[in-house]
Amino acid sequence: MSAPSSLRIAVIGGDGTGPEVAAEGVKVLKAVAALEGIVYELVDYDLGGDRYLRTGEILPPSVLEELRACDAIYLGAVGHPEVPPGVLERGLLLELRFQLDQYINLRPVQLYPGVETPLRDKGPADIDFVVVRENTEDLYAGAGGFLKKGTPDEVAVQTAIYTRKGCERCIRWAFEYTRRRNNPKRRLTLVAKTNVLTFGHDLWWRTFQEVAREYPDVQPDYQHVDACCMWMVKNPEYFDVIVTTNMFGDIITDLGGIIQGGLGVAAGANLNPDPGGTSMFEPMGGSAPKYKGQRAINPIAAINAMAMLLEHTGHPRAAARVVRAVKHVTGTKMRSQAAGKMGYMTDEVGDLVVQALEEGRD
Ligand code: IPM
Ligand code: MN
């Protein structure tokens, strides 16, 4: 996307520790915007569990329309201990992804300097790949129902929906992205389960083969999802870009999150790449209610989500500066990426990134 003259960014702090980590991303935005001459405007939205408990509202239609009109959405976290599971996840997070047709969920897996991974003999050069997760279909479509609910004969059906249009636009975007990323491997791995899901994943497989013919410079590759989990741990350096379905993408990106040092560093983008589309950027970790207000949670993931926001709103140079500043901080300052073990409080980590930016450590 080319840069609009002024960026209008909606900020949804959300639940638990979401507002605390989002505040650190906003702090870094302020610093890098001053350095890069980026003009922006922030609009705060009170959405999430507290508002739901207070008013019964999750995502009023008028708010959705305001969000649609923004250049990007910056999200902290969704999930509240007093709200039954699924209400906010489906009503707010998935509703935004679906209503704004953010059909790509982009999740880089990259080990930063100084960050500990359970794969101790692997370094930053070995763990650096990106997962492109389809973000609007599959088991997430919410298709299904109960029969004889609450009786001993109860039946529950949850249907995975895959469409040609839905998988093709995601696969095509992933080929384009692999080409653009321009890693020497130039390899796009389709991750699915064609040996069992012989209808839905057959559609993905055939579509992948067809689209691959248009990208002779990208090596098309395939792994079953279970084998992929094994290879992500055994040989993470094999991967360049992975494209996968919504449900499998959810699962393998938590695995990716831990091999890159934990959810304290893992960020994601929910992209609607179409002209005029509104995309949303979020740390991958949840709302961590037990840490709320303790200044313990790692804001690096939220700061990385801000870097992805800058990248996708036409400010790649500012994004790269933020990432370099983050690497300086993980590589030289922080003891650990785990909540409460960082050697710094949440806001102090944000300050360190700002300081690194301002000192030109990027
Ligand atoms: C994620 C989360 C969500 C998902 C939940 C909160 C609905 O786990 O962003 O990966 O399953 O997509
Ligand atoms: Mn998930």
C-alpha cells in the first residue's frame, strides 16, 4: 500500500494486558514517526470484555463502520475471564477478521539476537520463516449445529468450509509474498492434510498446483501438517514461506511462536490486501488476565505488530528501523522474553526500544 498523507490508526487495547502492551507499541510509533516524518492520528476504541459486561455491546455496527474507514487497526488482546469462552473471540476478533475480509493472517517466525529458543543449537540465521494463514474459512466459518442438545443422544456437527475463491486468493498472495521476500530459498510450502481431508484439502492442493505454474521462480513444496510440526522443530532452517488453512495455521503458528522465543515476541497481521481494505495488527499472545496491571508482560510482540502496521501502510523504512531497534534491545539488554523475567518492566522495554531508535542503534 502506498503511504496515505496522514495515517488514521484505530487502537483497540482490548482485554487483560492488551492495553499495556499496545501502549508500548504506540510509544514506539510516536518515536519512529518523529524520526521518519510520518503524520498520524490515533483513535481509541473501548471494545472488549469490560464494555461487554457493562453494556452488553461487543461490536456495534456503527463502530465497525468507523473501523472500516481507518487506514489500519492496532489491537492489543481479546479475552476476559468473566466472559464465557468464544463470546468475545467470535463476536469481536473473528467478526473483525471476517467483516473486514482480512483473508491473510501473516505470522513471521524469526529468532532475534539474544532470545532463547528451546532449539538451543539454532540461531537467528536458522529460524526465519513466515506463515501465511488463510483467515476467513475452514472450521472457523461457524457452520454447524446441534441435534438433541443436552440429551444422551446429542450430536454436534462443525463443518470445515473451503472455497475455490478463498483458497486461491490466499495461495496467490503467498506466491507473490514469497517472490517479494526474495529469500535465496524462494520456497513456498503448502501445509495441509491431503491424505485424510480428501475433499477440502484436495481443493487446496489442486489450486496450489495451478497457481504454482504462474510462479516458475518459486519452488512449490508440500508437507502434511503433522510432519510440518516435526520439521519446524528439527530443521526450522528448511522453511521460507508456509501457506496453510485457517485451523492448521492457528496451531502451527503457536508452535512457531515458541520456537522464536515465545508469545512475548510473536506478532501477526490480519491483512485485507485488496484496494481500500482495512488490515489489523496484533501481538499473538492472549490477554493474560493474571498479569494485568503488573507491568510484567513483554511488549516486544506488540511493538513488532506496530512494525508490521508501518510496513503495510507504506512505511517500510520506518518498519525496518523499529525491527532493528528491537533486535538491538533483545540482543543487548533483555535477560529473557518471558513475562516477569525480562529484567525490565513492560514500559521500560518500550522505553529501551525508543531509546535505541533515537540513538540510531537501528
Ligand atoms: C489467534 C487466536 C484466535 C484464533 C482466537 C483467540 C479466536 O488463537 O489469533 O491465533 O484462533 O484465531
Ligand atoms: Mn491462535
